[in-house]
Amino acid sequence: MAKLERCLVGGTFDRFHDGHKELLLTALDVAELVEVWITNDTMSAAKSPFLQSFEDRREAILSWADERITTHELEDNLGPAPIRKDCDGIICTPETLSNCQSINEIRLNNGLLPLEIIEVSHTLDEAGGIISSTRIRAGLIDKNGKQWLKESDRSKTYLFHRGLDSELKEPAGELFLGPEQSPEVAMSAAMENIAPGGIIAVGDVSVETLLEMGVTPDIGLVDGMTKRSELIEKVDLSSFDILLKADNPAGAITPSLIDSINAALHNDQTTCIEVDGEEDLAPIIVHLLAPLGTNVIYGQPGKGVVLRITSLAAKEQCRGLLSRFEVKE
């Protein structure tokens, strides 16, 4: 079959991933030239507050593409396809097929030849799910379709070793300074910088400080300790809708902790996990399982409060850290 002359591809292209690449590779295979029409920021804002900017999405495509691909700004659902005379093909996925068919109906009404529709099947991840921007933003998979924490790895116990000590003691996010005796100072500064996502507070002091400020975090993790000393007066957890328990000895990440964090992330009520043992390493699992844009807050002894927003980079770093733990099956 002779190649098409010019093929149109439309989409959001958030977190440019393997599914997007397969779509564009198919377009390059069937057409001499490919125009990629990317939804602008106005259209994307209505879809999700966590989408990348138009320029970031376009740059990701251009850094991967060859000279046969050009990028353009899409301002509505149909774009230029209903009226263009110099195009002869359009690429779609199963859920956008009907939109392409509607475009061809409009073209016929306009006296134009219909575009050849090339439907591309979804690219699947390692667990058989669809690689999609939605699932990447939800924190389930990376851009190559790999799970951040496989189901089979959630039943393992991970043991900390001294080689990671200095690395884990360094703040992994933005540090907000404040006096130790007045933790609300640093916490207030951190709260002014949160992303639109949920709030997860790790540590008794962080949870208690937020509660005293009138903020109930979406998820809290406490172990009844501060600076490894038992608290005389426990944090009042009555503001939370749900209380969960987890067994997690010091220096470990257990299936009990992983399951509790996963359960808390998958309900829409405020949840506090009471850890029998230690919750210090919990942020590693939180970042691996949480959606992008989640605010993870924890105290930095003697300095203030650390805020780290879950991102692909944060997930990648936490996956690397966990891979260096000793594993107990």
C-alpha cells in the first residue's frame, strides 16, 4: 500500500509514554508527514489540574520525534481535520474512533474526501493494563508501563542497612525552617506551598501540628514516638474518619505497612495509620503508591518541616532506594 501524504494525530500527550510513541510510530509508518495536534492549556485544564503545560508536552514529543513530525496547538475537539484539503489520513485509538468518524461525516458534507482512519490498539503495561497518562498520573505505572511497586513485591519485608543512612537523613523535598518548640511556624510555610493533591503527614508531630492548625490530612501516620522517644501524651486522632493499624518494626518496611498505606490511598475518607513500631521509612512507600501531585509532609528534627510533592522523579528515586534494601521473603 502506498504511503499516505500527510496524517493527523490529535491528543493531550501528557507524560509522553510508550503508548504515545507506538501511536506516532504507526503514523510514521503509514504516512510521509505527520502533524501532531496537542490540546492547549485551556482544554487540558478542564481535564485535570495535574497535566503538564502545553510547552512541556510539546517539548517531550519534539525531543523524541524526527523531522517528519511537526507539532501544533489544538484549540477544540475537532481541530483542522474537517476542513483541511492537504491531509489524507488520521490516527486514532479505540476510544477516539467515533470522533474520527464524525470528522469524516463533516468532510463529506463539506465536499471533501474522507480521511483514511488508522486505528491503533492500546499499548499494554507489564500487568496487562493500558499504558495511559491517566494511570501514570494516578501513580500506578511509569511511562514505560512498569509498576512502581509490583503486587509480588508488596508481600516482602524490606530491611534498612547502614549504607543508606546518610542519604535518608538528607531532606528529600523542600525544607521549611522553624523552631522545634513551635512546629506550626515551619508547617504554615509548608502549607503555603502545597500542590492541589492530597496531603499525607508522616510522624506524630506533623500530624498533631496540622490538626491543631485545623487541617486534617487525608492520611496520617503515627507511631507514638518523637525523635525515638515515646510521647507522654498521644496525638488525638478523633478527627480522622478511619483508623488503621500496621505492624512495622524500626528499620523495616513490612507488608503490613504497605497494605495499610495502599488501603488509605484507595478510600475517600481521612485515614490515620497507627504504626506499632516505626513509620520513619513510610514516605518511600507513600511516594511509590500515591498519585502525582500528592503532598507528603514530615518533620526534620531540629530544623523544621519537609514537603515533597509526589512526582515521577520522586517515584524513581524511591524505587531506587527500595531496590537497595535487603529483602526478606
